[in-house]
Amino acid sequence: MLSKIRKKKLESNIWKFYLYRVFSTLVFVSPIFVLFLQENKLSMIQIMLIQSIFTTVVMLSVVPSGIIADYFGRKNVLIVSTILHIAGWFLYAFGHNFLDFAIAETVFGISAAAWMASGSAFFYDSLRELGKEESYKRLFGNTVGIEHIVSAFAALAGGYIATYFNSFRLPFLVSGLVVLFSLAIVLSFTATKNYKHGDKHYFLHLKNATKFAATHPRIRLFIIYSAISLAILFTAYIFYQPYLQSIKISLVYFGWIYFAMSLLAAAGAKIADKAESYLGERKILILMLIFFLISIYGMSLELKIIGFIFPILIFFVGGVFQPVISDYINKHTESEHRATVLALNELVVEFFAALSAPLFGWVADLWSLAAAFEFMAVILIINLFILISVFTIIRRRER
């Protein structure tokens, strides 16, 4: 039975978590990020390489981060994540070459891995201790929605900052200063309960969590599904600015398009709970994948008048995607393994992303941007086939 003081502190974690994500995502670089790197003499190959560095670092760091979070608490890992997140923006703000930015992406990769392994697990376990874990999907959907709304206004502001001050560098500096406030908030969190582990050491814990994820039919399906989908979307995101240029969108509108993308993503996150409740597990996963497929193929057509709609549609469906997948994995995973299983999911996602970014970049350089999008569409069709096939097998076994 929770004491009144403990209950009040845990309840405060929820609104503090929202505030924490406000300042963590209030960054102003999204509409000018690639342009900033090009201004600093990086080629597209180098830009793709630093993104691969990021994903590789996340891939190598996310499972150790999950194990550490399971053993030493989600709050402690979130603190480390936040400190590194702040450092990454300042490294970018004062960087001038490929090596500087590679170091910054390494720092960001460790920070992101720590967040992936502990963020949703901390939020879920706060609710679980309060006996409100059934509200996770709706409340975490609010978190995703807040992130996207903040990102929308930050993108719009970032475009104006860069234009008004004639500087692509200033948005990075301002971002670092603003994200500083998130550290004060995460330090004020109340640590969640640590669950007893039967495992006597880290590697045994990792082995058991991996076995659980690999043998649980639905967890295994969710990991494969999200890994392929998110790897494609990650690479597509890097191509957005060259894509908008290819369909003759003026630079002045980039901030507004990113603003619209983030707002629609927030709307998607807001309706995720109701959409999933109405459609059910199988239908919503299939429908999200179909929308991704339509959008990626639509971008391959490079339509001059309506082409900007497809990235916005991807963000809208992506807003639904994140809380739904996160809820499914959390719901089917035991508490003592939760952070590690979430980390394993991110490990597979980042592995696919690290492979796909250079691959699709090579396709774009060798043939065209449109060809890269067509290749992505083929991969999504394969993912759809896997999803339908596995669900059919699962349903037969459950009869």
C-alpha cells in the first residue's frame, strides 16, 4: 500500500515528465540541419555517414543502457541521457568539420540509447506503482503529442532564427541553452521501484531478456515490424530536405512544412489510444504500414504540386505508431525485463537503420532520389507480407 507522500510524488512524475519532454524537444534545427552540414562543407555521403555513426552508437549502447536501467533505476539513466543531450547541442554549435560532428553524433547516440532504454519504462513503472498502468497508452500518447507540438513550433522558430540572423549555427546554440532546463526537471523526478532480479549478473539478465523477446511470438513480431518500418522512415527523414528541393519547394516554406509535420504527428499521437481500441492490434498495424507505403511511393513520384503532403502524412501516422508499439511491447513484457526488452527492440531498429542509411544513400547517388524511395516501398511491401503471415500463424495457434 502506497503512503500518501509516496503516491503524491509518483503522481508528480507524470506532469514533470511532460514538462521534461517539452524542454528536451524544444530544439530549433530540424528545417536547416542538412543545410548547416552542407554549409560546413560536408558532402551527402558524409552526412549519411554521421547518421550511421549515430545509429551504430545507439545500437552498441542501448542494451547496456537497458541493463543498467533495470539494475540501477530508470531515473539515474535519464539523468545521464539529459547531460549528454545538452553536450551534443553545444558540440554541434561549435563544430566546423566532419570529425566535430561525428563526435557530436556519438554523444547524441549514447544519450538517445539511454533515453530509449529508460524513458518509457520510467513512465510506465510510475503508473504501474500507482496501479494505473492501463492508462499508459493514453498518457504516453499525450507525451508523444506534446513532443510533436513543441517540435512544430521549434521548427517554425528555427527557420525564422536562421533567416533573421542569417545563421544556420545559431539555432544549435539556442537549442543547447533551452535544453539545459530539462536537467533541472529530471533531477526532481521520484525514482520508481526497482523490481527484484533473479539474475545474478548482467549477462545472465541479458540472456534471459533476449530469450524472452525471441520466444514470445508477439514481442518478436513487434520488434521485426518496428525495426523495418522505423529504419525506412529514419532514412526517408534524412532525404526530406533534398526531396522538398526536388519538387521545387522554396526554402522559406521549409519551416512551415516541418511545423505541419510535427502538428499532425501530435494529432496522430492524441488519437492513438482511440484508434487502437477501435481497430484492434492486427488492423492498426496493417493500416499504419499501408499508409507508410503509400507515402513513400508517393514521394518517388516527385509530384510538384501535392508532393509535400506525403512527408506530412508519414509524420501523422508516425504519431500513432510510437505510443501503440510502445504500449504493445510494455504490456507483453515482465517488469524485471522491461527496460532491457525495450533496449533490444531499439538495438534491432538501429541495426536496420545503420544498414539502410548508406544503402539508400548509395541508391540515390547511383540512380536517383526517386529510385531510393521506390526501393524503400519494396521493403515496406515485404514487411507487410511478414506482418500478415505472422498474425495468421499466431491466430491459428491461439484457436
